[in-house]
Amino acid sequence: MSKDAKRNAFVFVILLGLVSLFADMTYEGARSVTGPFLAILGASSLTVGLVAGLGELLGYALRLASGFITDKTRKYWTMTIIGYVINLLAVPALALASHWELAAALMIAERIGKALRNPPRDVMLSHATQKIGRGWGFGFHEAMDQIGALLGPLLVTLIQIIRGDYRIAFAFLLIPAVLAIATLVCARWLYPRPQDMESIPKSRALSKTFPRRFWLYLVAIACIAAGYVDYPLIAFHFEKTQTVSREMIPLLYAIAMGADAVAALVFGHLFDRHGFPVIIASAVISLFFSPLVFAGTLVSAIVGMTMWGIGMGAQESIMRAVVADMVTSDRRGRAYGYFNTGYGVAWFLGSALMGYLYGISIPLLIAFSMAAQAASIPLVIAVMRRKTPA
């Protein structure tokens, strides 16, 4: 392997990591307070759950179309840039929302922008990470992503302490949004054809179908998604019960994002060495976050959000890296589209159900969350036992 090729791949991953760092500062900073912001504007717990779930549904379902277009056109950069612009500029626009309906529409638009840009971006990452280790490459990217997700809520926390106004916080998030778009344009200028970074053996035939283990793996990840309580509902609970102060709500999210960043690096490194057992371990760790975040104490909330962040770190790094090794390069955009769509549909159905269960019984919500996540473990074991296709 050429040292220059490896260096170029690493620099490319760093640049996309910086884009994600600034992007996550923007929309994760906003997401740390959108739950209580909707509550202040008059939305109910069911509405918060539905808005969060619908945003995730569209944000993942539309990735199927984005992935298909990516494979057909190979216009990786065009799709990525358009998606980031929509994704990022919807956030500071929340400062202008005076009704929960408008705020909800902007939250959903932000998710739609993310849907457009994720499959082409992940395909570009899959090309680059072949040379540096896919687990480590996706893990590094996720770590950079979550550093931004840590800084964003901290910025919102600081603004809340100084001014106590969500709208001012949303307006300030325009700064990292602009930085993300500028870095993305720089990456496009330096690396116009990231697909050239991956070396595909001539003996490896291009596939017209997806392997069965891909679909089984998708079901396993969908179980995890269905049982994962979205943070807007958790934040809604904190605001309603006053488990923590208003200023602590974005700070708890920042703690989770810090755990996410560390977990992504650690799990990425371990995945390149040990494979699927690392995914199982991450699922077991995150299984118990829900009883802790709803336990009603500050200490349990901190521990629970740390475990929540560890699970997210695995979902956004090694669980994506697996797809690149399961599917040939010519169908990888569609594979990420199917993967993200299945994940998003499961997330929406789970979020809607848990928003409903919250209004009936929190213990029922916890039971569903844990059962759905636990169901993924035997499925991942079954995927692990199937041989990787040539």
C-alpha cells in the first residue's frame, strides 16, 4: 500500500470528521433543547415523541432514495453538499419559530437534509477507510462527530446560563453551521473523486443482490433503534419532572456525546481486531440506560445518559462499518439507504410508541425499551455465525 494513498485517505477522513464536528455542534446543540422548547411552545409529550420519531423516520426513509440516486449518478459531492446546507441552516431558523408547528417543521427539515447527505458521505468514507481500517476509520469519524455533539450542547448550556433563552442559542448555532459548509467545500476541492481511494480486486465480482446476512443484520439493528428512547423525550421528562435543572438538560446531552465519542474510537479499534463480539458488547452495555434515565435522580440520569451515549457511539460507527464489508462497492449507496431506512422506520415506530407509553406508564416504556434492544443480541450472533461472502 502506498504511503501517499494511506495519507490521503487519512486526511480525507479528517476533513469529513471536521465537517461532522461543526455540523454536530449545530444540530446536536439544538436537539439538546428541542424537547423542552416544544414543551414551552405548548406541545404535549405525545407530540414531542411523534415529532422526534417522524423526523427520524423521514431522515432515514429518504436515505433509500438518496442511496439509490448516489449509486446511479455517482454524484457524491452534489448530494452531500445539498443535504448539509438544508440540514444546517434549518437550525438557526428555529430562533424565528413562535409556534410549535413551525418549530416541528424546521426540526423535520433538518432531519431531511441529513437524509440526503448521509448515504453519499458514508459511501465516500467507505472508499477511504479501506486503506486505514473501516472500524477505526468510521470510529474516528464518529468521534469527531461527537466532539461537535459535545461542544454544541455545552455552548447551548452556556447561553442558557447567561441569557436563559433558547432562541438566542439557536441563533448562535449559525456560526458552526457556516464553518461546516466551508470545510465541506474545501474537502470537495481537494478530493473531487474519493471513489478512487478504494482498490477493488479484479477477481471480486459485482453483485446484483444483497446477501441474506445483510437483511438479518438490518433486523437486528432495527430492534436496537426501536428500543432507543430519543433524547427529546428524555429531555421532556427532565423538564416535566424537574429531575434536573433546565441548565443541566443540555449538559447531560453533552455528557452523552462525550461518552459517544470515546466509545466510537474504542469500539472502532476493537472491531477491526475482534469483529462482531464488539457489537454485542456495546448492545449489552446500552441495554440498561432507560431505567436509569427515568429513575428520578441526578446521579442515575448522569449514569444513564453515559450508557445512552456509549450505545449511540456504537450505532454511528461500527454498526455502519459492517455494511461496507457486507456489500460490493457498486451497491453500497443502496445498502446504506436500506440500512438507514430500516433503522429510521424502527426508530419512528419505537419513538411514537414510547411517547404514548410515557403518558400511560413509565415502567411500561422502560420494559419495551429493554426488550426491543435485547432482541437484537441473538440476531447479531446469528449474523456473526454466517460466513462473509467473497
